[in-house]
Amino acid sequence: MDQAAIIQAKSAIDLCRKELAKRVIGQQEMINGLLTGLIAGGHVLLEGVPGLAKTLAVKSLAEITGLQFKRIQFTPDLLPADLTGTLMWEQSTATFSVHQGPVFANVILADEINRAPAKVQSALLEAMEEHQVTIGEKSYPLPEPFFVLATQNPIEHEGTYILPEAELDRFLLKIRANYPSQEEEIRIFNFAKPFSRKNGGDYTKERLSPVLNERILESIRIAADSVFIDARIAAYIVSVVASSRPRNQKTFGSGESERSRDGFYRYLHFGASPRASLALFRCSRIHALFEGRSFVTPDDVKTMALAVMRHRIVLSYEAETDGLDPDAIITRILNLVPVP
């Protein structure tokens, strides 16, 4: 792939950012994460307090792609059939017909995903992993592309369920939506302040152009696949992920691992799986594409490591008592693993 194709793909990505900026001010990490997941064909988990434009960003992304969008509000009384659909008896034909649920769409917003019970999570897990759902005794394929964007509130735990590790591992990225800066919040205020009869006082009703169709998306994916990644960078990715595994202490070298056993690995209960290595490999390529480069650097790996790994490691009780979160542990890993 020549540099011209890389630049063309970057221009298409920049156009997507420009279109999304018509509704979402700031939140560049979230926007980049959503675009990365879409290009990589992986699902994204968004975490943040209410009011940070998570739902708005997902709806806007679906609009610029022209894909079919469905929003599912997860609640404790939700049933698997409310998600996947069910069999309905047709009295005229004396047969059962399939009534497809809202999961039969290209872009699914699973709002407050951690409010649904285990059976609903299992149904969603099949859809995310197999791109199919089972209704009755038959499985039905979901439309392609299929992209799940889930949100959860990190501070409210009443009436919520902890997502199982198997389901978390199916998310390519976990993005944390942060508070805007003061300058961005002033822009939000000035942007939302005008009320007009044209849009009924709702600035979010401004229509966005579908700038990312299937043909353009496929060309971006081809460009991302062509981004060169050196064998030393690939080995670095594996070392970073393997270093999160408590039983695999050889990754820092014999001298470093012995010292880290007491000061580092006691904070880790379970590490990231090889699926994290694959995800970091893919996302590092896409990040290089975002920068207009045809090759991956260690900085691309470091930039994507937090979003790829933060939901794939399980911390020990000691980490919680010491006030450490997954980001702090991953940052320590990145500081310990030698950079090629």
C-alpha cells in the first residue's frame, strides 16, 4: 500500500471527525475509540458518568455511516427475547413465525448494559461473538457489519450486575468518557444555547452527512491492514500483554521479575488473554493510520494499551485497598517492559 492510499484513508477519517464535531464537542479519546472499533470490526464499551455525550456520540456515529441503528435500554427486568426476538404463533397459517428483536441492526447501542441480568448478557454475548442469535431451536445470522457500543455508569451500583469476564473480553476497547475542559464546556454552552423554531430548540437534531459508507470503510480497513508492523514491535506487544499475567513473570527478565513479585504482581489476580494481544496489534495499526503513517511505532502501542487492556485484567483486593485502578497497573507495565 503506497503512502497516497494511507493519506486518503486518513483524510476520510478526519472528515468523520469533522462531521461528528458538529454535535460532540471535545471527547477526542471517545471519538477515536469509536472510529477505531468501527474500522477494526470490534465492539466498544463506554464508561462515564451521565451527561458526557456517550449516547449522542454513538447515535451520531451511526448517522454518518448510514447504517441501521437501534438503541436498547437495559433494565433489570429485561428478558433475552426483548433483545433477540421470539417466536409468534400465526393463527392463519397455524405455524410459528420469527419476530426479530432490536439486536437485528448494524449498530447497537446497549445503554447501561450492566443493568441487565445474566440471561440477557448471555444472549448478547452470542450476538457479539458469533454474530448470530438463537430463537427457539434455530440460529439466525445478524446483519453485517455488526457493531455493539455499550455504555455503563461507573458510580451507580444499585440495581446493576457485574459484567462477566467472558463478555468483557469480547469488547475490543473500553473507553472512559472524561469531563470536558472549561474551554470545551464554554463551547458546549454557547453551542447549545440558541433556540430556534427550525429544530425545536434541540441542537442535536442537526442532520449529519453519511460520509462513511461501506465502500469507504472497506478502503480504510484495507489501508489499516497494510500498515507495516516490525517483528520487534510485535514482540513488544506480546511482552506488554504477557506482563499482566501473574504466573508469567519471566517477561521482565530474571532480575526484574523477582523484584516485581512483591511490588507489582500482588496487585494482579488475572491477566489479559491472547485476545488482548490481537486487539492491541490491530488497534496499533489503526492508530498509526490516524497519524498518517504507514508503520507502527512503540508510541502507537502505548497509546492504545490502556483502552485495550483496562477491562481485561482483574485486580486483587490489595490493589483496591491501595487505591490502584487498572490504568495505574498498565502504566506501570508500560514503564517496566523494555521498548524496542
